[in-house]
Amino acid sequence: MTKEQERAELHKSIWQIANNLRWSIDGWDFKQYVLWMLFYRFISENLVKYINENEPDEDFDYAKLSDEEAEFGRKITVESKGFYILPSELFVNVVKKAKNDDNLNETLSQIFKNIEASAKWTESEPDLKGLFDDLDVNSNKLGGTVEQRNKKLVDLLESIWNLKLWNYSDNMNDTFGDAYEYLMTMYASNAWKSGWEFFTPQEVSELLAEITTVGKTEVNKVYDPACGSGSLLLKFAKVLWKDNVRQGFYGQEINLTTYNLCRINMFLHDINYEKFDIAHWDTLINPAHWDDEPFDAIVSNPPYSINWEWDANPILINDPRFSPAWVLAPKSKADLAFTMHMLSWLATSWTAAIVEFPWVLYRWWAEQKIRKYLIDNNYIDAVIQLPPDLFFWTTIGTCIIVLKKSKKENKTLFIDASAEFVRWWNKNKLSEKNIKKILESFINRNDKEEYFTRLVDNEEIAKNDYNIAVSSYVEAEDTREVIDIKVLNEKISEIVEKQSKLRKSIDEIVADLEGNK
């Protein structure tokens, strides 16, 4: 069996677990049990692997120690890994005893508290605090009685344990991370509940990461001010390799559950606690990384046309992130507020790539004034129209605005990639070929691709009222069949003549039949 076949088989097994739980737990909460239990298994095995590899005795196995024997390594391990799990609380040892543990729900609850507490008063405390808050093993949603709840927990633990994750990859971290991303994709694409705005499809994430690192082999810091589950940030670990993101991954997320998902995602991709800084709360009102900016590469898929404080907060108009444009984004349309925030925190010689709803490209009033500021100061490097139906919560064709602070020419590149997709299951998707074509056009910056790209002087954009919709500058190809009217008329005449002959023949036959009566 090839690795791809093994991977497909693994995904099938994971999805079966999710499906089984879906039918036994009402509502949307089932996702949390699968994702968090997968995480619990990962950090248990990751910790054991780390400790065993640092022991000179080849027969040493941390999982077989007593809790008393294991205490000697707590301090140094927490300094390195950011957390500690006693042997009796490791996933492997809990699952072995799960069937016979009449208080399994309480056991798990205490374990999760202990894992978080292991980081208390250390540098990793902010990264572990509240990480398991969304996993309620005492919830009535698991069952009306303790016995019913524990039965479901046993089934879940054993199902996660039976996933042969170590057989599918030479790198355990890649396997767990891939399994997690697969689950997130499947949950989002099945759309069992809205609220998956926090998840950006993998191929879109890859395109954004590639755009912001053209010609680069490493970056200092990457940032996403509306990071969701972290899929955009983590693409840099794939595109550049995580060690080439020197100071780490920074992000902020307003939704508490999604914030926890993002931190879990970091751990599952083996991004250690000191290499990521994910903050909770509203980026526009309470940005968490003033002391860390500017950032080399910024990518984001911020929420579309949401409300924000706007004039209710008199401080905002003087905020250095927004004040250069002399106007705030509209109260019910915060899109360009995120754009201004990212521009403000972008390092001078680097790039930001932002997914936007198309309306921000041409709406009037305050948004037009912000676009005027961006164009007149030559900050917009490119606008890329994406295909429709790429995302899990909308069928609208979104776009990408690329920002740079140190452009060499007063021109903006427009790319119409609306037809660059393949159909996958029930959504459109960017294939590797599609991504490559878009990237090549972005890098080459020329006018030679008819119906696909155009490099436009900023003066022309200004004369067009600062409308930056791609369709205003790139002519759409007319794919309608060209019809020669003369040839068509000749064919119609032939058809009419044949019909006349046929009608005459029918009339003659009818006349003969009537004459023979």
C-alpha cells in the first residue's frame, strides 16, 4: 500500500469516528470531542517520544514509570515542552483502564486540569491556560447518566487509540497535523452548522503564503490578525519549513472556541509554545501585539462586513493604524479596517495578502476614501479575483488584495483567476496547476496574458474613482459560440426546403389513400 493509499485509509477511519459520534451527540458539539481527544493523544505521545529520545538508556520508557518516579523530570520538561503529563495520565494508560473506570469522566476532567496546571507560573502558561475549556466530559450531551457518558467516552478513546497514526508517516507530527486538518476540512465542507468562517481551505492558505514569500527562503515573523483555526499561519511551516520562520507565528482571534482550536493546531503541528503567540479578543479594538510589530509576512481571511465600534469609540479615529486615511471603515463594514491594521503592522520590505469580499473593491463613501489613500500612496501591489464557491460558508467569488510598502512602480496588477478551479465534491477548489498559474502571473507582472492579467497605472485607477474591481480592468473572454449569420440562413433555407418537399410527399400519400376509399 502506497503512502497516499495509507493516508486515504487513515482519513476514512477518522471520518468514521466523527460520523459515529455525530449521530450519538446532538448538535454541533460532537466536533469538539473528536478534535480535543485527538489532541490529548498527540501531546501524550509527543511528550513520551521527547523524553525517551533524551534518555541514554534505550530500554527506557517514560509511559511505564510510576508517577512518583516521573516527578524528577517535571521542571526541565516543562521548560522545554511547555507542559507535563504524569505516566498514569498519558492517553495510552488511560485508554487501557477506561472500561473499568466507573468515574472516567471525572478522571479525564482532572487530567485536563492537571495538564493546564503543569504550566502554571511558567512562560508557557498563556499558551496552555483554558485549552480544554471547550471539552466538557460531564456534559448531558454525552448521556443522561454517568454510565451513559462514560460509555461514549470509552468508545471515543478506543476509536482514537485504534487509529494507527504511527504507521502512516515517518513524522508523527505530520500525521497528527494532517489528521486534524482533514477533520477540520470535512467538518467545514459538510456544513452541519454555520460558523466555519474561521477555516480557510488549504489551497487558498497555500496561495496566500506563497504570495507573501516570493523570492524568500525564510522570514522573521508571520502574522494573522483574524487567525481562526490557524490554517493560514501554519501554511508557512509547509511553504518555508517551520524552522525558517525564525521568531514564530503570531495571531489573534475573537472567538474563544476558535482561539483554542488555533492553539491546539499549533501544538499538533509541533510548533512549540515559545514559537507561537496566539491572543484572544478583538484585534481592531484591543490588538495584542503592539510590541511585536512590524511583521514580515501577513496573511488573513478576516470576517466579511461585520459591525465594529467605529464612532462609538472616539479613540479610533486617532489610532495610528487608521488615522492616515483620515476616515474610518463604515460601522457595518469593518473589512478595510482590517486592511488598514495589517498595512500599519507590515514591515517595510515585505508583503501582506488579504482575502476580501468583492464589494470593498468598488463601494463608495468611506471605503472609496480608504482605497484612495491606498492607491495614492502606492500600497496596493495586486488585486486577484478568485473563483466562486471556494469557501465553505459562501458561494461568492472573493478576491485577494496584496499590499506592499516599497513598490518600484506606480502601477497595480490585476489578475482574473475566476476560472482557475476544479470541482471537488460539492465545492470549487484551486488545484496545484491553478495556484502555479496565478503565482507565475503575480511574479511576472506583465500585460501579455489576454483575459487574465493587466498592469494598470495608478493614475488610471484614480480617474476611475478608485474602483479596483478586477472586471473593470481585465476584459472577460467571450466564450459564446461565434455564429455566421449567412451560413445560418443558408442552413435554415435548406431545412425549409426539405420540410416543403416532405409536406408535399405527405399530401400526395394522403390524396392517394382518400382516392382508394
